[in-house]
Amino acid sequence: MSIVYTDAATVTPAVTPTVVKLGGSCLDDMSDAWWDDLAEHARHNPLILVHGWSKPLKELNPRYTEPSAILRDRYGNQSRWTTTEVIDDIKAVSDALGRDVTERLGRRGITVERLVGSDGLVRAGVGERWWWRDKQLVELENLVGPITDVDPGRFTDLRPGHCYLVTPLARNSAGHEVNTDADRAAAAIAGASSATSLTLVTDVAHLLIEGEPVRRITAEAAGEFRDRGATGGMRKKLRAAGEALDRGVERVIIGSAPVSHLLAENTGTVITRT
């Protein structure tokens, strides 16, 4: 399914936000200096922070670490097997995560407003129904769906000193709450909010190709590597990067450093259209 977003040309935000996706696997590893840097940047720039939840979810219940918790579709894309119970658990860990981020930024002078994507921000299309299980394609009910639309009008208070913290769930046309990929949700939000950059903060310093760190790469070359050799989380990040650039974002930066260092291109991997 092709992805269709709210036309960014119709959106005229008073200011351009900084959009950052913060991986759930690295939240606990961020130092006080990392948070100091993020808060300092947010004092001068409106901030949209999209969070993941992979590590907190695994810590909540051991069943989320089992191989059966992850499905692969007929196209090779991975997804968490999501039921209504999993949605409830995602909300539970996201609430705890939200309180933590609010406290960390709040004591640094940044106000935080939480948005759950399924509350009118993110809409999703029909999800894949055929998944590989035990080396066979079987039809499964899986509450996931591709993002089809983002409503940037939900960001009513974009201003320096204020952060929107987004939980990347979505609502489909049937009214069901569904799981989405956080990297791709951040890409959709960056495009819809007319952001010039998308920063994907992860637990690796650079994209690696044949063991070598890549400092700068075009979307075309990154897409070729995604289809040829990227695996797991990096494959999703490269897919998200391509989607963000297709929606008008000028660059995507992937790395593990403080956000201001990544935006200054002092470290990390920068992906651009050309």
C-alpha cells in the first residue's frame, strides 16, 4: 500500500519543529549530559519526541522476548504480533516512559505534552494478514497497520521550551487501535509537520556497511543497502529515512550521540536525497 500523508504544503506551522525518535532500547542508557543537551536544544526549538517501547515491553513480560512474539510477513518485514492485550501493555509501559521523560525534561525547564497517536494524530490502513509461522504462511489477526495519514493540527502549541511526546499507536478505518513502527511513525510526523530534519537516536553510532561506519549516504544508496544487506532495526530505520525524505524532509540523521551533535553532523550517519 502506498503511503499518503496530509499534504505538508497545506500546513503552515509558526515554527519548524525538531523531530526526534528515541529508541525504546536506549532510553535507560542516556546520560544526564544527553538529556541536558536535548533540553538546551528544546529551549530554542519546538520539539516533537517520538518514543519506542521495545525494551520496556520486554522487561514487563518475558513472553515479549520469545521468537514467537515477532512475525515476518510475506515481503520480509518484521512486526510484533499485536493483540488487544499487547496494546494495553504498550500503553502501560508508555505511561511509565512518559512520566520518566516528563520528569527528566521538566526539571530542566521544558514542558511536556503527551499525545497518543491513536487519539486523532495517526491513522492507519489495512494491515497485512499473512505471516510466516513455522515455515508456513498462515492467516493471522495482527493489530498492526501501515500509516496512511498524520494530522499536524494536533500540534497546537509548537514553540521553544515545549515538547510533544508521541506514543506511536494509530487508529484504522474500522476504528481499531493498532500498533505501528515507531521509526516510520516519526518519519510520517516529520513530513506532516514540515520538519527539515529527522533524527533517529539509537544504540549504534553509525550505519555500518561491510563493517565500516558511513558518515553520509544518499537515499538511493541507503535503499539499495537496506534491500541487500540491512537487517532488523536498521532495515526499518533506512525504510523510515526514505519515507521521510520522500515527504520533503531534507535529511535524516541516525546515531547515538547527543541530539545537537547529530544535528550539527559531527557524528552519526546523514542520509539525504542527493
